[in-house]
Amino acid sequence: MADGNEEHFRLVRTLSREEWNEWRQTDVLPNLQDFDLSGLDLRGYDLRRAVLAGCTATGTRFDDATLAQADFVSAQMRGASFRGAYMEEALLGQAALAESDFTGADLTSTNFIYADLTAANLTAADLGMARLAQATLDGAILEDACLWETQRADWSIKGVKCERVFWDGEKKIPTTYEPGEFEALHGSFPKVSINYKGEMTLVDVLVLPVFLRMLSDRYPSASFSIRSVGEAPGGAQAAIVIRDPGGLPRKRTSGARPGDGHRPCIGALP
């Protein structure tokens, strides 16, 4: 049984957009939690701060709707359309949004943590400061999206389509990518961190490629590359990304060490 308000559910199904938006002037907060809104045409509806957690909205049209601070946590919305919608600070954590369309939507500061955005269309969407940690965007389209200050820890972007995005908040400076390059640069992959006590020496820098070759020889089915080299607490750190780690042993081992064996301290390989 739905936990939402039955009267609100009746109104959203029977009132026109103009009638609904006029009703919203009373500042009533719609509670549509757990209701089935599948197939409804809610284009241009004022649903700001509405409670839609756990609702089913398969194929529902939310184009140009006002959805700021709306609660869609754990909603089932496969194939829903949010084209041009205003969704600042909306809550979509754990929502099922596969194949949904967010073209041109304002998604600033939106929470997508653990959301399923598989094959979603995010073309020209503004994702500034959005939380995408642990979200699945496999096969999604990110063309011309704004990713300024997004949180992307452990997101999945396998097969993502992205040849141009904006990393600046004003969306004035595009960054372009070759096919597959965005995934290679920004995808979440297992990492090995090599921590150095003090500054890295020239010898340390020259030894890193040798160490990568050692890893490749030991684990030929995996691919290793240097992600970053920079300062770290107490010294310096080099981060090595592991792609296709299927051939690595599941039991944690000490792994080989670069250099002379006593300067760096390397985290264990998986």
C-alpha cells in the first residue's frame, strides 16, 4: 500500500498543468510516495519539493517540469523523460533511471548516489556539483554536459559516449576527447599507490616505467599505467591504475617494489 496522499495522487492524474500549478500556489507539498505514475504527462508541472520516493514512473514525461529538491529516492523511472527539467538539489539516490532522457536538464547539486543511469541521455545537462559517486552510467551519453565540481568516486562509465564536456562552471571552455578516451581517463579502476618518504628523486622517476614492466610481466592479462605523481602527506605518491585486473590474484600479496626496495612503500596488489 502506498504511503503517499491519495488525494494528491488523484489530483496529479486529473488536473491540467495550469490547474495543478495554480493548486501549488497554496504551497502544499505533494506526497506521491510509492504511487504508480507510469505513462503520465507531467510536462511543465510544478513538483518542487514533492515527495516521490519509491514511486514508479516508467516512461513518464517530466519535460520542463520544476523538480527542485524533489525526493525521488529509490524511484523506478526507466525510460522517463526529464528534457529541460529544473532539478536543482533533487534526490535521486538509488533511483532506477536506465534509458531516461535528461537532455538540457538543470541537475546542479542533484544527488545520484547509487543511481542506475545505464544508457541515459545526459546531453547538454548541467551536472555542476552533482553527486555521482557509485552511480552507474554505463553506455550513457554525456555529450556537452557540464561536470564542474562533480563527485564521481567509484562511478561506472563503461562504454560511455562522451567526446566533449565542460569542466568549468560557466560552460565556456569545452574539453574534447577521442572515442573511448573519456572512459580511459575518468573511469574508476583499481589503483596501486606507491608512497615515498620525502621528495621523489630522478632515479625514482626513472624506475617507475621499469616497475610497470615488471608488473606487466608478472600479470600479463592486466594493463598498468601511471595515473598521477605528486605530493602526499610525508612525501610523494605515485598512483598506478590497473585496467582489466581479472588476472590478478584475489589473495592480497606484497607485490614487487620499485627502486632499491627500502625508499618507497607500496600498497598491496589485489
